[in-house]
Amino acid sequence: MSSALRSYPSRGALDRPRSRWADVAVFVGAAILIWAIVKVSAGMHVPFDENAAPTTISTDPAELPYYAARSLLRMMIALGASIIFTFVFATAAARLPRADKVLLPILDILQSVPILGFLSVTITGFIALFPGSSLGLECASIFAIFTSQAWNMAFAFHHSLVSQPRELDEASRNLRLSRWQRFWRVDVPSGMFPLVWNAMMSFGGGWFFVSASEAISVDNRSYVLPGIGSYVAVATADGDESKVALAIVVMIVMVIGLNIVFWRPITVWAERFRMEDTESADAPRSLMLDLLRRSHIPELLGRVFGPLVYPIDRFMRVFGLAEHPLYVPPVRRRAADAVFTIVVAAALAAGTVAMVRYIEGSAGFGEVAHALGLGLITLGRVVVLLIFATAVWVPVGVWIGLNPRVSRLAQPIVQVLASFPANFLFPLVTGVLVATGASLQWAAILLMALGAQWYILFNVIAGAAAVPTDLREAAANLRLPRRLWWRTLILPAIFPSFVTGAITAAGGAWNASIVAEIVQWKDTTLTATGLGAYIAEATRDGDWPRILIGVLAMSAFVVGINRLFWRRLYALAQRRYSL
């Protein structure tokens, strides 16, 4: 063999060196994780009496680690359910004919329904589903967290599917991939990068509502589950500033640890799915991911489960090939459209008639006009929030997304800020407002921003990080002036991500108004005029007609604005600015 041929390394030489110490660390970590899940989940299924349910929990600081673990387990279960929902719902909306005309408006409506609206309707059903067990209340709490996570992820994954490069579609057809194979080998990898970043943001958004999902007040009844959110709620009601501050410290430690062992490795791993011709010279790294890559355990798991891939692919071919007819006879298409329109119109008409009769026979339409007027006030707060959040976080997000070194330092900070439940700070802010005599009317905008602005930042970071390196290098070689660089490269490149973030930020702001327009400290309650306070008070009193009217009013505002404004920008982003 010649020396030239001997100079090329073998395949094994390119692999990362394996370490027995890495195997030990991964095995011990996995064992501790499984033990913790079993230990914590045991408390989710205990005897429960709805009529004698506890309305408070112990605020002993020694219980905080257990409470934090219970809350984290609920969050992770809700995240898993959100990912499954995202894959099914977003794929159906993007791939099934005419489905997007129904599923996307449904997604708009679901996003606009406040978390208290879901809780007021579902908690009785979940408790009845598991009689005599606290599992029903746990499911209601997890479902409430799910409703704060799923919609943003579904919007992001749907956008990645509808803006998928045509070359990938042609390759799937030419290779005659089944629908199952296309989903896992094309759709999921191409949408992995925005999905991971939006999952991280949705997870942070879920923390914002953890108090509302663990300390539930519905229909003049109170239910409390052990968790860090309910701990803060009880400590706030007691006016104990030291315990609230201690919970904030525990929360910060938990968020930082979760970022190190979970989110940072996933975001670094997702870099492999970026579609570009030139790789960045300064790739992000994760110590946890490096540890896993140096261990033999992932390779052993691959050898065990790898042989199952081919049989599963063969079995899933029953769902057909990943292709749709390129030509449909006009007569058949018009007939299908007519049937589809009639069915949808009939369902909408029946639902509308039922709601009109219910409102007319209960609260009356004067209450509807009152709720719409309150919605205009909350709408003003949402608009102000979006303007300021865009002006502040778009430049910051671009700076972080385009600089891997900055991203390594800034991502943990941003993750802490986004994942930290801002309503933990509400008692402190309320105390300041009470002491200074300031009004909640304007302060509510700040409280809403604490829970909604991060959607814009995270989506802009993801959009900027996804700008192909070759385009950045071309702009640098052409020495584009800063203003031209923003106008011709950066703003068009991040526009689809920004629109996705702005849509979800607006929906998050409407939801945040539920807890931001009415806040409490000790025996003092501050209320701002708005639709969020209206729904919160109706839910607390169990006033079902006002709950329905408030939810319908909020849904009308969110869906109407999405249809008239955001969806047009969304279509423009797909048509002109998809990379």
C-alpha cells in the first residue's frame, strides 16, 4: 500500500475517543433519573376526596426540592404531550387537502382560549375520570400546562413544513418514501431547528402558568397540588416575602440545571439539521452532549433498537407513499370543496345558534358588549407590548443568533429569564405598587411583557442562527453597509421566524392578561380594567355565562387580528422570505 493511501485515516480514527468513565457517569445519571421519576411520580396517585380536598400546602422550606421536582415532572409530561400534538396536528394541517382551512383557525381559537377557560371546563371531567384518586387533578394540571406549550410549537413546525424546500419534496417522491419515512427522515429533520427552539420557549411559557395550574380556583372551589407554583401562591397569600424569595432562588437553580443537562445538549445536537452549504467555524458545544458522545451506551442502545427500524418501516407502508396527485379533475375537486364547505358551515351554524340561545337566556347581549369594550382596553396593552418587545428584542436576538460565542454565554441567561415564571415576581411588584400607590393600569403591560416578550426573542434567535453561513460570508465579502445588510439580508431572513414569534407572543400576552390584570398581595387585591381581569373574576366566582362570554370575546379578538393582520404577514413570509 502506498504512503499516500496510508495517510488517510480509517473510519474508526474519525470517531470520538470512548471513555469508561463516561459510561459510568451516564449509567449513574440514568439510574438517578429513573429513581427520581419513580419516587416523585408515586405522589401523583394518592387517595383524593373532592369534597374534602386540601386548599393549602405546607410552606416548610424543606419541602421545596420535592415541590420543584413535582412541578418539573408535570412540565416534562406536558412537553411530551405537546410534541406529539405538534407532530400530528401540524402535519395534518400541512399535508391534508383543505385541512388547513379548518385546523389553522382551530389552532388560532385554541391559542386564544385562556388557561382558566380550559381549567374551568376540563377539571370536573378529569376528576370524574379518576374517581377517588388525585390523578384526575394531576391530569387537569398537566393539561393546563399543555395548553400553554402546544400552540407555539405547532405553529413553528407547521411553518417549517409549508416552507420546506421543493428539492426535499422532489427527493421524497423520487425515492418513493412512504409517508412514515418522509415524516421521520425529511419533515422532522428539516423542522428540527425551529422546533427545538420553540419547544424551549414553550417550556418557559409553561412555567408562567405553573401557579395557576397547581393552585386552582374554579367555581368557588379551591384545589391545591404540591408544587413550586402552589408554594408561591400560598406564601403570597400569607404575605411571607422570605419564602417567596427562597422559591425564586430554587427556581433559578432548577432552570439553570435544566438548561445544562437538557436544553443546551438538545440545541447543540439540533445544529446537525441546519441546511446550508458552509459550516460555521465556531460550532456550539455542550459538555453534557460531549459526555454522551464519549460513552459506549448510546452505541449499544443503537445496536439493540436499530434492527427494529426496517420492520417498522415495512409495517408503516400501509399508509401509502408520500405523494399526492399532481392533477385532480376539476369536477371532483369542486364537488369535494362543496361538501367540505357545507359540513363546516353546518357545524359552525349549529354551534353559533346554541351559543346565542345560551347567552340570550342567561347574561344577555349587553354583557357581550361590555366584554368587547374591556377587550379593546386589553388589546391596547397587547399592541404597546408588541411594539416595545420588537424594538428591544429583534436587535438583541439577531446579535445572539449570529454569534455562536455570544450564544454560548447568552443562551443560559436568556433561558433563565424566559423559563423563570414571571408571576413569581408579581407579589413583589404588587408590594411596590401598594407601597407607592401606583396604578396597575399601566403596570399590567410590564407584567404581561414578562411572560410574552420571550416568544419574539427566541424565534428571532432561531431565525438568525438559521441564516446560512454562505450568505453571511457573501455579505461580509461584499462589505455591505450596515443599513443595507439589515434591509437585504437579516430582516428578510428572520421575517418568517419573527412573524411566528409575534403571533405566539400576541396570544401569550392575551393569556398573560388573565394573571397580570388582577394581582394580590396579602389582603390587598389590585385590578386593572380589562378582559383578563373579567375572565379571572368570572372563573373564580363560577359564573359560567360570563366565562363563556369572556372566552368568546378573547377568541374573537385573537382570531380576528390573526386573520386580518398576522396571517397576511405569515403568507408573505412563506411566499417571499423562506430560505
